[in-house]
Amino acid sequence: MSDPRILSVIPPMTQLNTPYPSTAYLTGFLHSRGFAATQVDLSIALAHKLLSVTGLQAIRAQVGTLPATRHTATTRFFADHFESYCATISPALRYLQGRDPTLAHRIASRRYLPEGPRFALLEQYIDGQQQEGDALDWAFGAMGLQDHAKHIATLYLNDLADVVRDAVDPRFEFVRYAESLAASQPTFDRLHAALGAPHTLVDAYLHELTLDALARHRPDLVLITAPFPGNVYGAFRIAQSIKQSHPAAVTALGGGYCNTELRDLNEPRVFDYFDFITLDAGERPLLALIEHLQDRRPVDRLVRTYTRSHHFVDYREPDIALSEIGTPTYEGLPLDDYLSLLDMLNPMHRLWSDGRWNKITVAHGCYWKKCSFCDVDLDYISRYDLANTHVLIQRIESLVRETGQTGFHFVDEAAPPKALKSLANALLQRQLDISWWGNIRFEKSFDAGLCRLMADSGCIAVSGGLEVASDRLLKLMKKGVSVEQVARVTRAFSDAGILVHAYLMYGFPTQTAQDTVDSLEYVRQLFLAGCIQSGFFHRFTCTVHSPVGKHPEYYGVTLAPPGHASFANNDINFTDGSGVDHDLYGAGLKKALFNYMHGIGLDLDVREWFDEPGVDRGAARKGRRRAPGGVPRTTVPPQFIERALG
């Protein structure tokens, strides 16, 4: 094969507001090496296929075949208001694409778009703190028209996604599509069975879109990225369509899912869909694969690659430095088709779904790489490689010229303070007027001066891991921060006008009920003090690549006996000697956080959020002691964060 025509594909479902960056990075890299490379986003294409008049008509036909026992409130509402959905779907999408802003007046009136069951969520989590029907008035006030309308239109689309799930494909979501088929599945059986089933409407549309992309680009090599378990089913369906219609085309799979879940792959059926699967940073394996296809490199000199013979080949060659991989490019992607969504009434939380962000990386890997819950031995964490400031500035300028967009999301594991200081100074010196945000560690280096400098250079938000707000557990995690330090750093950001999001965790080894309640109290005080504006609680998961998974005895847990895993192998079941049932606390933690992000309930006893059987909620509301067996009273002093801030 001479120089191959290469097509990079984003499978469903990823973000609807902006392209996932993997194909932009690979396409830019391939262009820098002189290859003919294009890219398509079949995730946004599939969303538009479904969210069209033709798509809605096809969905209605599916709804019409449901037996009475299968109908839900969502499908009944859709059928009853079908004509209204058909009349409004195209205008609503134009509005969310920013093409028809004056439609905001009609959407915000609450008399234009049909309002299905999703709209009941407007009051569900407020927990009685607002008057009925006041949630949107509270959020947007008398003004805020565009955001008000955007939120209404987002709920409208979510209703339609629920119809697809209830009537067409029970695995469907705009994100995490068919995630359960791929996440930590030790065998390929469930995914294989799903791929062998007749096409659903969603499958049929994805098949059509795949064939259209093949006809337009005529690739010799198709690179499909699977960053998350929710992309894997779509990735395999695309590969299946390619093998059925264009068997000569070579298919390769890569991305975050492969890097964490498929490191022990021993499943020959996978190679009925993909000829090659690569691990870790894709540039070096891709160059080796291209040389192999050109008959210039034998198969036993591929780099971090599984072959059709399900044999892993890892010929050792140095990775390509971050400064040498070229500038990401969005060339060929339909940037005007992406949808800005507003599904949560919180100014920080909205950044993940609202706006078209150029994605860029300050550094590959993590400079800390010690956290005990993290995959510290894998390439995406362990290999730290910093791009110099001059290269970053060039890439920023290039992306602004190409896209016309000045918003940037730095997608680092944790952007280092010194690099951000250098970048901020360079942005100011070059008078580059951009808005940017990204992930950091709450290092003490982020003092008031650095935070103001970052804000002056265009930084609007940061996110970072507080995890379990407990000094004992933070030390066990080897997080390298304390609660007091996080309070001071986050306050410095907030004082500079930079929004702060905290990643939070529950269920870490040895975490007690008291730790959980105290952690939520710290979080409450951080919100109350204006240190953080947003957060998200996730349940701790033990992975085979983390220090907890490798040395469980140090963390007081016992791992479940390893089973035979021929496909995905990442999460490990374990028993915590503390005996705490963390499932009793998850819903309360998330409900509390949802309310805190809306400025609600910050004066309540944190025990108020938990619905554990036997808990006297009235006693908590009045400040009385709990009955034995209830959620424990917090031991955190009520002014702890205030005193830490001095």
C-alpha cells in the first residue's frame, strides 16, 4: 500500500456541544507528517439524524408498535404532542446552534415547545425550598433570556432522548450510550450478542451514516476512537458496517477505553471488527501501523498494538514529544452543527455541555502521579511531558484562526502551576484575547497573585479533586493536600473571579459513616464561604492499575478473587473491613450537592439530606440528637473553613 487515505471517526455518543478532541489531535499529527487524513463525527451526525422531522416520524412509528404495557409517560406524551414536536424540532436545534437567537423569547414563554416529563425535574431536587413553579424565576430572574430558553430547549431534547430509550433502544442516551455492554465486561459475550441482533432504528441510522462517510472519504485506514465505555458499542457497530461493505478497509481502535480496559485482551472475536487495537498515546503506534501497511515494517515491530492473531506486540520506541505532535485541527468537522446545552442551572457545571470549546493540552500525564485511587502506572498518567509555552501559543493562535472560536478547554490530567503561569504571561504579552478553563490540583502554588494573573489572561474556571474531604483519608490517598489548603486555594480562585468545581468521592477504603458526614459538612462550608461553586460526587471504584488494586492490604481491603477476563479488565470488586454500606449515603450526598450548587439548603444540618431507615429527619431539622443507628452528627466545627481562611 502506498500512503493510505486515513479517516478518523468519533463514534456515538460523545458531547453534543463540541467535538471530542482525539480525532483533532490525530488528524493534526498526520497532517504534520504529510499524510492525507480526514475526520468525521458520527456522534453529532447521529444526533441530528434522530432529531429531525424524518427521525421523529420514524420514532413515532416505533412508538405506535409498543404494546400498552410498554408505554411510559414519556412515550404517551410524545404521541399526544407529535405534531408540535415536528413543528418545533428544527427551530429548536437552530436556536441551540446559535443560529436563531430571537427564538429565545418564544421558547422562554413556556408556550412554544411541548413540555414532557423531564420538565418535572425543575422542582424535583429543590426539596421544598422554592415555591412551586419558581425554580426558573429563581435561576434566571427577570433577565437571562437566552440561558432561560437554552435550559428549556435542553429539557425538550432530553424528553426526546427518553422517547428513543423507551421506544427504540433501551440502551440509548446522549452520553454513556450502551455503557453497560462495555464497562468492565470480563467477556465479549454481551457485546457480541448485541452486535449480532437485528438493527434498531438507531443502528440503522448509524449504518447509513457510516456508509456515507466511506463513500465521501474512500479511506484505506479507518481509526475509531473509544474514549469511554459509552462509545464502545457505537464504535463496534461502525466497524461492523465497514467490514460488511468495504472489507478491504483496515480498521483500528484506540482511545481511553482501550488504554484502561483492554490491556489483557485475549478475545479473537474482537478482530472480526477491528484489524488492530492500539494502546496509550496514539501517535507512535499509528506511525508504526502505517509503515506496516506500506510493507516497510514487519508485524513484530508494531508498537503497543494487538493484531488479528490476538497477539500483543510492543516493539519499544520512544513516544513522540507533546511539542512535536503538531497542532490539533477541526478541519472537516461541522462546527456549526454542535448544540450548546444547558441542563443544570449552575454557572460552572454548564461548561461541560455549553459552548464550543477548542481542546488543547498543556502537558501529557500528571506531574504528581501518586494518588492511590488513580491509574498511576498507565501512560496517560505516568508519562509526564510538558509542551513549551511558545508551542502552546502557536497552537492557540492556529485554532483561533481555523475555528473563529476563542474558547479553550485545557484537557490535562492536572495542568502544572508553573506552566499555567508562563502561559498566562505569554497570553497577556501577545494580547491574545481568549477564555480558558481546565483541570488542576489544588496546589498551594495557586496563591492570590497567580490566580489573579490567570484571570487576567482569560481563565474563567478550574476543576480539581478534593475527593473525600478528610485529612486522614487525603493522606491515605496520597493526595498531597489538606482540607485547609484546598479552602485557601479555592478561595483565591474565587476571589479572582474564577469558578471552581470540586471532584468528590465517597466509598474510599476505611471511610466510615462519620467520615462521610464530616466530608459533606466540609463541602457545605466550602460552598457557604464561596470557595467552590460546583461539584460532583462519584463512588470510589478500585481498578487493577491503581495502588489500591495493586496493594490492597495497605488500604484495609480484600479484593475479590480474580476471574477469567478475556475482554475488559479494569474494575475490581472488594470488601472493605469497615463494613460501611456506602450505598446508603450516595443519594443523600448527590441530593445535597445538587441543592448546594443552586444555593439551597446551605444552612441545614447535613444529616437532613440522608434518608437512611430509622433516621429522625424532624430531629435533624430542629438540631436534636439522632436516635441510635441514625446518621451521626458531624464532628466538624461549624466555623472550620472560615477559620482556615483567616
